[in-house]
Amino acid sequence: MSYRLFAVTLPGLEPAVRSELTALGIALPEPTPATPGEETGGVAFETGTAGLYRANLHLRAASRILMRLGDFYASTFSELRARAAKLPWELYIRPGQTIALRVTCHKSKLYHSSAVAERVAGAVMDRLRKPVEVVKFDEELRPVPQLILVRIDHDQCTISLDTSGELLHRRGYHLETAKAPLRETIAAGLLLSAGWQADAAFLDPFCGSGTIPIEAAMLAGRIAPGKNRKFAFMGWPGYDSKLWHVILQEAAAAERPAQALIRASDRDAGAIKIAQANAQRAGVLERIDFSCRAVSAVEGLPAPGWMVTNPPYGVRVSPAHDLRNLYAQLGHLLRANFAGWQVGVLCSDRVLVGQLHLAFGEPLRLVNGGIHVGFYQAPVK
């Protein structure tokens, strides 16, 4: 069976997800006059059952993977219910299963999202001929209900199913956080966007709860980010547990010993303890050299490598605190001890980044925790 899928990601990380899919051997559609470029917020692709399983298991920068179940025209509620009832719901939803719907309507005759959700839920029960439990969607619900996404745009209805369940950034290791935590998918996206060569030295001098170095260690070790969690497709009637077991075995066989020196530090001793506990749960503690130290005490390394870091910036930690001196210290450290390194800094404030005195180009624009940030990259000369 072939699935039409869409890997949802933070806008700006689409190229990272495209490269991940290509590395998995999943062919991406060639641009056409009708679809000349990438979609914002995700990457569309087609693959079979094994590809669907592998994408959920291996993608590091995607938030969730949606399956396009159906597209049709509907300008009345009766038309919507009748056409939605023709979709093969029985392949993906069990009678009595809990479902949740998320609906968006744009410039359509059917503009009442609650009424649309009611008709689509009715269509599911029409098809299954048995009731299902419908709940209001909440990311924190356990067990996670099967999410159905309905989008109506100019009376054209697209219905998708979530194949992932919990958002993919929930790897299972990040049970504790320090201040201003960074999502795992964003951390991985920064590493992929920076082009870090996983056999080169790596440093994060503002590691906080350890997300960036942990993701770096998992990337360097080719450790599948989803190997310790469950996915929505595992609840489908056609779930192939034997195939999933084979794919897990493939992933385990592909792991490799530590190749790179990965160092992570923070001046907050409590944050370092949290980072070490998170790394332990992720199975990468022995791959990371954690230390408690101020940025001014960070030591240089013998060979050039990459620094990718998420320093504090006022809007997320202490709006009243002037951080320009901290950034100036980091810039001095880099120029004095890290010549030949590549640096990537996530920050919301160009003024702070300017204190580093590096030749940054135009940043990669992202939104982190509702804050507009840039990922600034430059070589140290």
C-alpha cells in the first residue's frame, strides 16, 4: 500500500526534513508548474508501509507525520458527511476507539468548524457501523486519541490522519527541564541546518537541560530518535508488528560507537544535573562530556569543530538583565581559542548577536516557544 504523507515541521526546517527523507531512501516528488516549490511548514512525500514506519522512527526535525486520507468537494453538510463516509476508515480506526478532530475552514460555505467536526465524526461511525468515542483534542491526553485533521478551503475538503500520536519531539528522555527548554526537533533541526559533520568535535557552552548535545550524540551515533516510544499507526487495524520489529532491528544494527568529542557545559549546576539525567535516559550519557562552568572558563579543543548553542536572550530568561557582556565574552572566547570552528547561535536579538563580532550571514528564521528567533551561522577566523 502506498500512502500520501506530509511531514509537519517548524517553518524554516523544511530543507532539513527533505534531506532526512532522502537519506532514508524515500523519493520526493519533483517540482512541477502546479507545485513549483516547498510547502511551508512541512514536506509532502509518498511511500509504502515500511517507509511510513521508518519516517516516524527516524525523522529528527519533523513534528508529526500526517497521512492524506481523502480530498473531495463539499458545499453542504449532507454532502460532506456522505463523501467522508466513503473513505476507508475501517483500515485505520477500530470500533469503539477514541478519536479527536481538528478542523480549519477557509472561504468556504461550510465555515462552522464544530458542525464540520460533528459531520465527519458521524461519517466515521456510518462507515464503521459502530460508535466511536469523540473527545476534544488535547496534546496531554493519555492514551492519545486518533487525531483526524479536516481542512476545508474554498469548499475543497482534505481529510488527514495523524500517524505519529504524541508529537515527535517527545523522544522519551526529556522528563526534566531547566530554564527556557528547547524542543528536541528544533535542536536536531539546528544541527542538520548547520551541516555538522558528526565525526567532528562539538561544543555547546549553554547546554541547559542538554537538548542540543543529546541530539548531537544521537545524530552522531545514528540512534533512531523514536526507538523508545509508540506511534498512532500502532493502533491501526492493519498494523504490521513483524515489519515494525524488523525495522527496529535495522535501526539498532545501524548504530555506531562514539566518533566525535561532544562537550556540553553550563554555569548552572542544577541544569547540568538535569542534562546528565536526560542524557542517561536517552542512552548517550557516556558520549557527552558534561561540566559546570561559566562561558569564560570554556577550554579550547585541539581540532576544529562545530559550536551550536542556544544562549540566554532577555525575552526568555530575564528581560531586565543586560546580556551584551555575556555575548561579548563568548565572542572573545571564540576568536581566541576556536579559530577554524563553525558557529551556530540561536537568538532573538541582532544586537546581542552583534556583540560576537563574527561575520554572520542572513539567519535562518524560526519561531521558538512563540518567540521569533534567528539561527546565525559563521566561521571563526
